[in-house]
Amino acid sequence: MFLINCPFCGERDQSEFSSGGEAHIVRPKQPTELSDDEWAEYLFMRKNIKGIQFERWNHVHGCRKWFNVVRDTSNDKILSVYKMGEKPPVNYK
Amino acid sequence: MKNKYSVFSLIKNALSQHENWQQAWGNPEPKKEYDAIIVGGGGHGLATAYYLAKKHDLKNIAVLEKGWIGGGNTGRNTTIIRSNYLWDASAGLYDHALKLWENLSQELNYNVMFSQRGVMNLAHNLQDVRDLKRRTHANRLNGIDAVWLNTEEVKKFCPIINTSPDIRYPVLGGTLQRRAGTARHDAVAWGYARGASDMGVDIIQNCEVKGIKRNGDKVEGLETTKGFIKTNKIGVVAAGHSSVIANMAGLKLPLESKPLQALVSEPVKPIIDTVVMSNAVHAYVSQSDKGELVIGAGTDSYVSYTQRGSHNIVEETLKAILELYPIFSRMKMLRQWGGIVDICPDASPIISKTNIKGLYFNCGWGTGGFKATPGSGDLFAHTIANDEPHKLNAAFNLNRFVSGDLVDEHGAAAVAH
């Protein structure tokens, strides 16, 4: 349990948000061209990182907007929050 | 078995003030090379090593555990055992495990306190009723015992349940698997460790895997905190940390690791002699032999390796428990904890080869791996020894996420994942 600083509403309890999982998974531009392996990679395979992870959150019980978060999954510390469409911060890898 | 436990050994040791009991398993330093190494000394990993040594030709086996054996999810689950899954593949897998449970204490000469007290799953709305009746029929077609109980029969089987039609989620009935029940989780890890150690398996604790050495498309050994260990067969049974190990070999798995919580109350006199689960309100409860209520809560919605879990999840579960069992309203909760569970998109496990030769994964058990411990170990040992899956775990391969042949137990399992 932790606080998330929504870029639109400010700091709120995590229970107001829903997790959208790993961020920056690009939707295939040509879905009809994809092989089964590529579909599996897109749909199912996840980095599931222990450490610094880039992820999406939705403020579902607030402004209902999506945004990105950089969080350390080993201790739940949030390192950065940035809006959809913005470049991820470069100081984390 | 070198030191067989029996009533005679108990009397003999009682006469010497219980000071001469032998260590149940060894504590060796790792050798330079093994025929097979199991990564992860939980119930599934130790069971794998046990069946590898017992049923297959591999004798030089090690189990590496970064902490202490049984200290991960084996020691953190709510010990429920059942096999009433919907799909044929799952029914085969989990009932194989249940049949092994039925004889496990004798097999291991170690009391795992397996208690077939029955597991009841409640229905709270018409869709639950339809789903659970369908599952009952599917179970019976697969030779798994299952019965449907109406509200009065539920009340008779477990009198403390509130079956009033006025509650928010009224009890409209339920299913009962009488062969299902619970076991003592630590004893399972210890029993398998003792059995495996007795057959020469090296159980190496406080030894964390730091890297996997590959030569092209096959494995050559493991970098560990106790140095490099050579082997050409690695079976990874690392639960929540499976993705971490997979990343060392350059593999990605279809897993997300999330905290799952449980809690126990203060001990009280016997009040509930079965296991009751409810999918719709996500509450399940049983009573340990010590008298504590053992309560399982849900997972957090986000990836985390913190072994804590959020307070609001516990709160929601306890709300449901209190509505179903008003008698517990003044119970005090003593302990709460979290374990990290690795969840597959189809909520079914992976017991599989990989595209790297000699690297095998047994993972993705998600929120319900304990019940499968003996079966999982047996089938994973078969897969490692023969480099081919057993017919009971063939459906649980890693390639199903490419072929699309998923074993979708998400809504079909008896409790929400």
C-alpha cells in the first residue's frame, strides 16, 4: 500500500488507482502480419522486473485518466510519475 | 530410511529425554558438479528432488535455496488442498496430486497432517449457481468427487454460516469435495527434505543463484553465492522469483508477481471443521489444529516483490468473513503476512521445457500451488529426467502461450485469482 502522485489530482491512496501493468508495450502496427511468436510476446510475455519498473496506472476512482509511473517493485517506492505520451525519464533504466 | 520414525523410536528417544534425535536432513557444502540442480527449496522444489532421486536414474542432485527451506510460499499459504477444477487437464493434474497426498505421510514416514475435512465452495448469485453446478458435473465426469448442496444443506454442513436471505451476498448453495482438506505446510517441506536427503540429495540453504551459464542453446551451470556449480540440467521452482531467474537466462515468461495475503486469528476452541471458500466475496476460512482461524485474502493488483500486501485487501476480505460468519465479529487477528505469487494469464501453471536445452521451469502456480505440491514434484521430476513432459503435464507447457491452447481456469477455478 502506498501513495501515488496523480499528475492531475495530486497525491492519493493507491486503492483509488488500478494498475495497468508494464508500460511502453507498443501495440502492433500491422496486426495481420504478426507471427504467433510475436503475438505471444505482445499479449503474454512480461518483464516482471524485481527492481525499477515502468508501468501504467489509471486513477479509476478519481479523474479516470491514465499515466505512467516508475516504481521500484522490490520496495514499492515510486521514483517518478509522467503523463501518457511523454518520454520516460532517462535516469532510470 | 536411516532413522525411521515410529512409536518405538518415540519411546526409545523418550527414555533418553529426547536428546538423541538425529538431524532430519543434511547441511552439506555444494559439490563442483551435479547431474541436476533444483533452484528453490520450497515444497515443489524439494518434492521434485525427492521424486527425481526416487523414481528416476539421476542420483547426484542438489536443491539450492536462497533462504531456508519452506520459508517462501510453502510457509505462507493457507494449506488448502482440493482438485475440483473445471477443465480436464487441470482435473488430471490436481487429482494426481490429491491421490499422492492421500498416502504422503506413509510414503515419507513423516506426518504431514493431511486432513480430508472437505472443502465447500459457496454460490452467492444465479451465475455462481450455474457455474458451480457445471463444475460439479465436469468433476464427476473426470472421476473427482463433488456434490451440490442447497442452502439448507450448506447450513447443516457448516452451521455457523449466515444463510439469511437478507445479507448482501446471500448463500444460494455450494459445492462440496469431501476428499479435499488441509495439510501441515511446514511438514510437507520437511518431510520431502528428509526423504530426499536420505537418498543422497544435497539440500543447500543460504545459497542464492546469481546467474545461469549458457553455452549456445544449452545450460552449463549456475553462478551462486557459494561459487560456480556445474550441471547440464536445471529445474527452476522459484515461485514469485521465477521471472528473475528466467531473466538470467535471457528468457521472458508470461508471469506477473504479486503479493498475496493471509492472516490468522487468536486460537479458539473448534468452531469450523471444514474449509469454506467463497469466490464472489473472496473470503476463505478454515481452522488450524492450534485453533487459529486461517483466512486467505486476495492479491494486490500490481507487480510487487515486497511480501507485504495492502491493508485494503485484508479489510475487504474481513468484511466478507464477518457477513458470512457474524460469530467471528469479536475475534482478534494475530498475524498477517504476504507471499509473492507468480500468476499466469490463464491462471494455470507452467511445468515445461524451455527452448534452452537443460533448462526447465515449474512456475505460474499463482494463488493455489500448495495443493499441487506432490503432483507438481512428481511430474516435474519426470519432465526433467526424460526431457519430455508426462501426459498429465503436457498441456501445461510454455508453448501454449504461442499456440493459444490455454488452460483457462481464471473464472472456472473455485476462487477468484
